[in-house]
Amino acid sequence: MNNVIYLMLRRMRLPLILLVLTYAISILGLTLIPGVDDQGNPWRMDFFHAIYFVSFLGSTIGFGEIPYPFTGAQRMWTTFVIYAAVISWLYAIGSILTLIQDPGLRRVLALSSFSRQVRRLPEQFFIVCGYGDAGSWLVHELTERGIYCVVIDQDRDNILSLEVEDLHTDVPGLQGDATESGALISAGLKHHLCRGVICLTGSDNSNLEIAITSKLLAPGVAVFCQSDYSDSAANMLSFGTDHIIDPFEIFASRFSLMFHAPSMYLVYEWMTAVHNAPLSELKTPPPGTWVLCGYGRFGKSVHEYLALKGINTRLIEADVLTTAAPEGTIAGRGTEAGTLLEADIKVAAGVIAGTDDDANNLSILITARDLNPELFTVGRQNLRSKDEIFQAARIDLTMQPSVITAQQILSLILAPLLDDFLRLASEQTEEWANLLVSRVAGVVEDVAPTLWDLEVSPLHMPTVFDCLIRSEEVRIEHLCANPRNRSDMLPVVPLLLKRDTGNILLPAMDTPLRGGDQLLLCGREEARAHVDHIMHDHRALHYTRTGIDRPSGTVWRRLMRGRT
Amino acid sequence: MNLEKVLFAFFTILALTLNFGFFVGDVDNPAHHNAYELFAALVVSLVATIMKFGDRAHIGALLLATSLVADLQLITAALIWGSTLYVMDQQLTPAITASIVSLSGGALLANLISVLLLVVETVTFRR
């Protein structure tokens, strides 16, 4: 803020000096020019009246010739004063107006108000770099859950749309280059409440730069990075980026799961879904030969994973040379029937439209379906603004890179243990996944489950910790029982118990808790409040442990003591 | 040689000398103190103040502060003078003259500090 004042004062020097000098000369002139009073005696205007006269004259009020009518010489001087005063005022006001509209000054003002907003954030927050499709979706979901965000974006329009958006908390936004350390620092990178930096700029290079800057300046801050290329992902990993999200890779690996391990696919899908979203129904894609249009980053990932699962693909790519497509690739865009027929679309099981152009993708899918109505259609939707068109096209599976990235980041933020869980889950069998899916489905019914972490610590679970100190046993089921009727279990499934001796996947309900344990739960949103209650209310925990509803008031406690 | 520096020093020193010109003489004798001199001292002091705007260095802040003190003292002196003549409608008595002149004496001191700071800054400035 100080910078702005200095800048304004510095630029106001010349107009102000001009104004002072104009007034000084005008006043001096009036006191020097001889006049006559009402009796016709020679008279000279004194300083007091001269200042008064010039003051009202300069502001173009004009009370007339006072205290006596002027002589010719005085009138001539007054004429000069009128023009000089008006011109210097115009100049001064003009300078002030230019100063206010100066883009440099506006930037300084915007930056200082942004840093002030960031400094005043009351709780932990995340810095989101890039407010595109993924960024805006993520900020919306985070603020919905009361998590504070700060946004940096290079595009002025994106920052403007952030300002008009109806978000639950105030989100300070800065138009600037997040790869510059200055922008990140004013966004609160070194703030003690900063929890993480999320890089969604849409360019791997910028994401990389932001990750480097963040890790160097604030090693304790978690960094989430979107990366579309494996070599930049490796680079990001090399200096400690905490989470690297490659939407194409995520989609391709899950899509390949759908063929042979649909339950495993559902585990992934549900655990990373937005809570309270309707549960996705599983459409198993048919095995057979698939036609894949577009051999870019997306096409390469899908091709690789499908090959691993032993599913044949026919490739169609417009630019065979630059994409280094394998032999047998059909050159063409796939939007015209000829190319599709060449790829034997009539006998194919499904078609995947994976180019980076939404219109082309839609055109491919619709043309292909015309040729073979039995096709399973998979479309890549690059822009969220195309939601309606893609829905209207009734595509079997839509892949939105921005949503996949944002969902993955959101689940990692809300339940950090999820990462461990998914890694362990991937080593399990399809039968295991099948059991888990039916168990979760029984608990959550028809909406996506909520996931959350618990930590056995005095701060987060005072009641449990007190019991542990008195060496009384607390089991997971004690946290998951209904605090009103303990024979009734809450709609919760414990997914992972993380302790220093090793991780326990799907811990049994009678597993005893220990200090320092971390627990990942999944269940219905309303169960969370009950679990929270047990964690903080001694009486509730006592009841779920022993089945005895201990009276809480002193009088009752004394009365009951006699009886038991 | 820098025109801005010349003008800056010129106005700072002129403010001091004009101020001094008004101040010298018997402290309670109106005949020794001319209204034009006070006017000139005030105007130059104002210009000097504006020229010190926007300097971020520590010494710049100090220079601005001394100038503001001088302005305040001179404006008060001028206000007393004007209100005696035209509000209370009396001639300048020795007592009132003394208070006007001593106020300008205070301004003189502030201007002196200003010039001293300028000299100190110039001396400590090395290329």
C-alpha cells in the first residue's frame, strides 16, 4: 500500500507545484497593483483579501469585486488570474484522473488488496494456480466444504469470472503469472496457514516451474500437480512434488479395468466421486476389437493399457508422422465414414474418440454409431462448456480430463489416506473388490460415499485418547455404533487403518485402536457427525463401549451410585 | 550535475534564507518584519515540501517532516497576523508581533535542520 502512496505523491509533484505557484503569483500581483477605495483614495489590496479573492476566483465561484470596485489595472490582472487558475486546476485534476486510471497503479492496488485478503484468511488454505475448467470446479467444491482457497490465473477473464461466481467463502484472486515466485508469495506461499499448492495451469512446463518454486520456498507445503507427459511427471517427482495427477493415465487404467475387473473399477470410481453424486451405474464395455481415433497423449495411454489387457485396437490418426503412430494406423480424422469403414467399424465392439477437439470427437462418435448402432461409444470431452452437447449425444462413457484431475485432487485433500488405500486396493483380487463394492453399496444406498480421515490423537479424539491412557480398550466398532442405540451400526465402512507397524486394509470392526493410528472411513455424510460426536463426548463413547448410559449431571450421578 | 537536484537544493535553501530574512530584527517591532517576506517564505516553503513528496529513503522522510513543520509554523504565523488585522480589527501590537516572529523562528529552525540534512546526505553520498 505504501508503494501506491509514494507513487501518487511523486506523480503529483508537478501539478501541485504549478498550483502553488499560480496562486502565489496571483495573490502577489493583487497586493502590488494600486487601486482606489470607495472615497477615491489610493488603496492597495492586503494579503488577507487577496487570498480570499483568488480562492473564490480559482474555484470559479466569483463573488464579484471586493471590497471596492476594481480599477482597470486590477481587472486586467484578474483576467490573467482567471485563466491561469482554471488551467492549472484542469491540469491538476487531469493528472489525478490519469493517475487513478494508470494500469500500473491499478495493478499495484489490486496486488495490495489481494495480499491483504490473503493475510486475513482465518483458516488453512490452498493456492490454486489456474482457474480453468479443473481449477474452477475444484475451487467450487473446496469452498462448498468450507476450505479456503486463493486463486492465481494469468487470464483476466478467468479472474473476473471468479469475482462474479457465487462461492461459499471469499476467494481472493490475482491476475498474474504463478510461475513467478513473487505472485506465489503474495498468494500466501510462505503463510503459516498455507496447506498446499495446486498446479492446474494447463501447461506442464508452468506446473513444473510452480512446483519447483513452491518446494524450494516452502518445503512443508503439499504440491499437487497436473501432468500430461510422463517425462515431466518424472521431473516433478524428482524434487518432491507430493501428488502428480495425469488424467489420461488415470482414465486409461480405469477404463482397462472395466473389461475384466468391473468391481475394482467401481471401487476407484466411487472412492474418488464427489459425495452425494448419484452412484454411477456400470456399463461393461464389450470385449473385441476397438477403434481408437486420435493417437495423442490420451490415445497413447488408452492404447497401452488396452494392449496390456489383451484388447485389440485399430488406430486412426490424422498426423501419423508427428505422433509416431505404430504401423497399421489408418491416416485420417475419423470424422468421415470412409476412414471409419476402413477401420472395420461394422464389426468393432466400440469406438473411442480421443482427439483434442470436442467437435471432431462428437462427429466421430455420431458417424460411427450411424454405421454400427451396436457400438459402445467413449468420448473425450475437453471443455466443460460442452456438457450439454455431450449429454444430448447419449455417449456411453464420457471422459473429461479436467474433472478427473479435479476429482482426484479433491479426494486427496479431503482424505489423504485415500492414496495409500487405492495403492493397496490395486494389489487385491476382483473378488475382494466385489465384496467391498457390495458392502459399500449396502451402506450408502444410492449416492456416492463420503470419505474422511480420523487420527487417534488427544486433539482429534479426546475421548478415545482418555480411555487409552486409562488402558481401557477402544475398538473401531465403538466409533461406528449409533450413539443412541449401540446395537445399530452407523452406515460406515472402515477402509484402512494406518499405524507404525503396518497398514491394515479393511480392518475388522473389533480391531482395537492405538495412539497414533490413522483411520480412513467411508460412509454416508450424516454418519460423519455421529462419529465426530463419539470422538468428543465421553458419555457417548462410554455408552457405545459398555452399553451403559452414564448420567452426566452431578445429582443423577450421585443417585445412581447408590443403586449400582 | 542534475537539474532536479539543483532545483531541490535551491528551494530548500531559499526557504531557509527567506525565513531568516523575515525573522531578523527586533522581535516585537512590526516595522522590522515585512508581510511580503513572510508570504515569500511561506510559498517557497510549500514548494519545497511538494518537491520532497514521494521520496522513499529514510532521509527523504525526515526532510519531508522538517518541511511540514516549517509550513505549519509559517501558516500559523500568517493566520495570527491576518486574524489580528481583519477579524479582531486591531493594529499589530508588540506582543502579537513577537508571537508571529517567534513562530517564524521555529520554522527557521526546521528549515535549518532541512538544510543540514541535505548537506549530510550530499557529504555521505559516494560514487
